[in-house]
Amino acid sequence: MKVKLLKRLSPFITMEMKMLFYNANILPHFDYCCVVWANGTKSYLNRLYAIQKRTARFVLMKQNRTPSLPLFNTLRWLTFNNRYKYHTGVLVYKAINNQAPSYISDLLVNVSSHKYSLRSSTRGDIISTTESANTKKSVKYFFK
């Protein structure tokens, strides 16, 4: 990945250039398919989070033992888990407002379309139309 290149370049470029490099070459890898990657195993997600933490340390030129959350706050980065929640929320918003492709919008149904008046129907809850093991790790259970 481009993280090793950033590590090699770190002593020679400014902080602004490191941020540009991260935003242009590394962040798109996290954002592209972020929602899909989040359905992976816990060990896989930990590896992605470790890459993100390592990158933050390279950008700020900090030691390996430096806590990562203050670094993310300094850089104003979202953690991988928070990025996943953000992108999933954007995708659900677009699906509800018919701004997403129909194959995504068709996966979500408003609870208010049921014949009973339930608390979930007055809150505006949504559910997934599919029932599978992978669904439990995806959008349907995202907001619980």
C-alpha cells in the first residue's frame, strides 16, 4: 500500500504535503468499499485500523507507542469504524430520498408501510427487505 511510501517521504515533506498525499492516495482506499469491508471479520477490521493508526503516526512523525485517538483528533480524521458509520448513514439517507440506485433503494422499506400502528412506524424506522446472515452485519442492524 502507499503507507510505506508515505513513511519514506515523511522526513522530507511538510505536514501539508503529507496530508495531501494521504487524502489523494490512502484515504480513497478506505472510503472505496468501506461499507463492504466493515462486514469482514474482527481481525481484518483490526488490521485496517492498525494501518490507519500507523499512517497517522507517520503524518505527525510520532513514536509507535503514541496513543492514536489524540492523533486522529489533531488530524481531524474519523476512525475506520466511524468512517463506516458515516458512509453507511450517507448511503441509507440517499436510499431513503431516492438519490441512490434503485437496487439499493429497493433493499430498504419504511416500517410505516405495515398495517399496524407501532412505535417503530411513528419513529420512521426502516428495515431491510432481505433476511440473511450477512444482513445482520449490514444496514438493517446499523442503527441499533
